[in-house]
Amino acid sequence: MIADKLMQVEARLQQASQTSHRSRDEIALLAVSKTQPAERLRAAFDAGQHRFGENYLQEALDKQRALADLAIEWHFIGPIQSNKTRPLAESFQWIHSVDRLKIARRLSEQRPAEQPPINICLQVNIDAEPSKAGVDVAALPELAHAVAALPNLRLRGLMAIPAPRTDPTAQRQAFARVRALLEQLNREGLALDTLSMGMSGDLAAAVAEGATIVRVGTDIFGARAQSTMNGGQTGNS
């Protein structure tokens, strides 16, 4: 069933790419696997999905141990506690949810010397929602330039979870604002290439506005089981 669902998501991505006059190769599919047991990730891997995004640190570390025989690219997309940055720095290739310089500095300091730099996306609170994580738009440039200067990190781009919208035009407008922020940072001298945005319900709009990573969970794994983890952040699938 997971293989069939992956095929359906791939068909949506192909259609969205074609409609937007983009190459499908420009867009990575990140399977959001929070609360999913390791065997379901293994089934997805066997079906060709090799990028997985996790929200809860301990759950992710458990899965990494269970799936250590697989060449998985691990992305962390959940909220980051400053006292838990070391295992993030040691165990993930990508971290999408950095929104404070303190967190970035700790990740840089704690990244093992023998590992390549961590790929970093800054999470932007594009709709200024009080309940949602992310750096304010006004504070983004200062944070971006500071993070880009840190060793052991590679600032790749921006991640955003806009407020839910059902109208495709409204969806695109929100994603266009994220894209404009990235373009502005590049005009200021940064070399960013990643827009992590778009989920199951707004994938096509995100692709139309330049998404390079789309985060899909429900349409691959089905409805999530209730997690017992604390501090979770919704809206990543």
C-alpha cells in the first residue's frame, strides 16, 4: 500500500512540475514519517523513498538504530530544544527548523569533525502566527547572515509552514512570499538553493512557487497514529 501511495504522490509531483514548467528533478520528496513505526519506513525505502523527515528526536534516534542498514537521508523538521542539539548535530544530514542563532551555534559546535557540514534551513513564521515556531520575517536577514558564517553548517535555504488555506491562489501567494525572501537574501550575497515548503494539501501550489523540497506524510503513510511525544509541532505533512 505504501508503494502504491508513493506512486500516487509521484504522479502528483510530475503533474505539478509539468504544469509549472519545471523539471521534476528539481524537487525532492521528503517522506514525513513521525509516529510511523520503523517497518513502515523500511517498506517506503524498499519502494524507492530514501529521504525521511522526523519531528521527535528520541523517536527518530530509535528509528535510526533500527534502520541502520539502510542508506537513509535523515531530515529533522520538528521543534528544537537547545539542550538536545548534540544528538541532532551527530545524527542528521538536514535540519529544517532552525529559528534562533543560539541553536545554530550549538549545532555548529557539536557537529563531529569527521562529518560533513549539516544542511540547514531557517524556519520562517511567514504568517506571524503566535502559536507557530519560526523566525519573524523582519529578523530573518540578520539571522541568515549570522548562520551562514558559522563553521560546520551549510545554510541551504528556508522552510515555512503557512497557515492552512484551501484556495490555490491564496496558497500560492503565501509560498511566493517565502520565495521572495530567499531571493532577497541571495541578492544580499548569500547562495541559497532550497525552499522546503508544501505538504499533502498544498503540494501543487508550493511547486508552482519554487519549492525544492516538499514534505508529505499523510498521502504516503495514511493518517498518523497519536504520538505520545511532547512538544510536537503540527503542519509538517
